[in-house]
Amino acid sequence: MGGAEKNQNRQPLKRKILQLTLVACAAVYVGQQSIQAQGVAPGGPGGKADWLPANKSGFGTSHTTLSKVWFTLEGGRLSEVYYPRLDTPSVRNLDFMITDGHSFAARAQDASSSTTRLVGPDHGRRDNKGKPNSLTYQIINTDTAKRWRLTTSFVTDPSRPTLLIDVEFTSLDGRPYQVYAVYQPQLDNPAVEAPLNQSGVTEGNALLSSDAQMQVASALVASPAFTETSNGYLETSDGGTDLSRHFHLTTHYSSSPQGTVVQTGRLPLTGLADSRHVTLALGFAAAESTALDTANASLKVGFDQVSDQYADGWDQYLRSLRNPPVSLETKDQHKLYAVSAMVLAASEDKTYRGAFVASPTMPWAFGTGLFNPSANYHAVWSRDMYEIVTALIVEGDVAGSGRALDFLFNVQQKPDGSFPQNTKVDGTPVCGSLQLDEVADPIILAYQLGRKDPTTWRQHVMPAADFLVNFVSSDGYPAPL
């Protein structure tokens, strides 16, 4: 075969390669451009809302009182977020969906093996010798098919009510992928087991939402910014459903008023070397515009600086406590002790000081609508407070234990000396039962804290003791039973 014939045969192959290269480049280019959202989503009000299981793998907040936001992790993802009080869940979940754009789409937690761990402000890049100094959590989702790895780190901004999420996405097979954030706000602890009455809207590259009473709003933004957004209704027009069916967003709705809102944003990530990192900010306030300002302010500071400040606050708290017991011998034991101390401290509300909730969760028996809106376990129980405060006393947190007893005596205690079964953090009763151990526990705490002054005795201890001594149940049994 002559040289001229070889060159002629190579020309179609070269053109084909060039065409494929141009198509691939165009696809990446289009994927990185911002697509404008338009129109109102159909299918409202959408499906019934619910909450997630109580088997949390992480719980965090800053040690400051300025940042009235708490996050939880469950099943390899972000679960309920509480704002503006620790008895008020305002987010159900934020998931990440991974797709190749044409053959599959999966939620990261469903398609991967997942590890949740505590890390230092360096995102776990250095060994901190088994001594966690903050409630900085990291989730590592590794695709079971070995195609990608998603690493997300979580902190709250000590200066404002923002949750920051550091996202690192890596392609493990050298192919580009698409990553979407799928966010379901459930603001101000709404009644679930039915469609909600909340609203979502795109403003620029931000996803804003608000509750029907205009009491709580959220703003989800990214840096670099979302390249596509959509607002929809759960199970009818939401982005997660669209991605599951078509492997890419086929609709980009600018608003979804009065329903169970799900908001979706495409992140400018492919997993390849130059497209692996983004930061998300989820800000809260009473109004959407303020929530957006809050989220953007945290983004401007940046994840690294915020996470340093977050870690410093918790490190200072741990240093203020007594040395751990000498009976702790291993790194794991010291780690468990430190994490337990921080979780107990994080369980205190930041508006109503001294109000420590039993648990930032919705156990299965109560998360399905038996208590609606959700209330029971993220409430203040005298019994659980006793368990928390005795731990604070042992650790040396004198101020925290004193605030707790003040809350019990000055907010919860009734005129007859008894205590309610439980209350919200502002003292509003939740359940109506009487449990006598919860009347006795504050008396014991007062003794353990050395509250022996005449006022405490006359106004709090003696009325509680008199109630117990004189109590007779409706069945005619005196206390104790």
C-alpha cells in the first residue's frame, strides 16, 4: 500500500477522533455553564413529609451562642438540621446524587460504602493522635462499583447560623461525572404525615425556601456556584425524581410554592483533576434575603477559616474541663470521653440557656406522626437533665450544670412544686403526664451542686419534697409506688 493510500485511510479516523473530542469538550463546557431556571413547578403540593431515623452517626454545632444551628448525620448523609432552637428541626436531609448523565443516577449513601469520622480542621489530612478537639465530622462515600469517591466535611459557622459543607469529589476511573445537591427543607418543625405548605425559589444561583408562616427561611449556595437549579415538589416534580428517571435534569423550575419542597443544584464538579472541590453554605434566618446574606457571609470567610474557629471553640471548652479520669488507658477511651463531653455540651439550647434536650432525634415510635409536629425527644426532660448534669459535674463544667438547675427551678417547676414530664426549651409543656422521679431529680441536683441557700430551699427544694411526700395517685397509692 502506498503512502498516499495510507494517508487517505487515516483521514476519516482523524476526523472521527476530532469529532468525538469536540463533542466531549462541548458536553463538559455545557455542564459547567449556568442554566437559568424558569416557571412554576407542577405537581404541588407533592408527597407526604416525614423525618429520618434516630440512629445518628454525628451531631454538631459550634460552642458559641451566636450560631443557633445544629446538624445531625445519619446513614452516610446529612439528616435533620435544627434552627433556631434545639427543639425545632428545620431540615429533613441534604443528599448528593451522582450520575454519568446517560446510564445511571444514584444517591451517594445508597450506592456506596460509607464511613463517618471525627476529623481536625485539616479535614483529616494529618493524624491528630486520636484526640478529637471538635465536633467536626467527615463522611466518606466510596462507590461500590469503584467509579467515584465523595468526601464531605461538616461544621457550623461560630459567628452566624450557617452550616458549611466542604465537598471533595474524585473520579476513580478517569471518567467525568455529574454531582447534584438534593435538599429537602422542612422549616420550623412543620406537621408531617401530610404535604407541607412551604415554598422554594431560585434567586440567581441560590436556592431559597421559607415556611408558610414566614418564621424561618433557608438559603443554599455554593462556591463555585451551582450551574443548574430546580425547585420542585416531593415525588412529583423534584430534581431527585427527575435525575432518577433521566440521569440529568430535564426541567429547571424557578419556584415551587405551597408544598413539600425539594430543591436541587448541580455542582460544578466532574471528579477530574481540575474539578473536584466545592463548598456549600446553608444559611438560616427569619427572612429569605437575610438567610442568603448569612450564607454568603460564611462563604466569604471560607471553610478553612470557619472550621479553624469552630475547632478552636471546642478545644477551649475541653481544656476548661478537669483532666480525664486516670482509668482511661487507650486512645479510643480518651476519644470517647472527649466526644461524649462535647455532645453533652452541644445538647444545650442557645436561646434558652440551661435547656438541655434529651436527644436531637425523632425515635421511630414518634417520628411517624404519633407526635406531630415532632416534639418528644428533642424536648427537655428533668430525668435526662439529671443524667446530663451529673456528667457535667464530674467533668468540671460548673457553669453548664448551674444553668441546667436554674432552668429546672426557674422555668420548669410548677407552683405546686412538681415538674412537667417534659417541655420545649422555652418551658412550654409537651406531654401531660407526671413522672415522680422527675420531681425528685432536681432535689438531688441541688444537693450535688451545693445549693443550700434559704431561697433555693424555701422556693424550690421544699415544695418539690412536699409534693412527693403528700402525693397520692388516682388509684390511691402514695408515693413512691
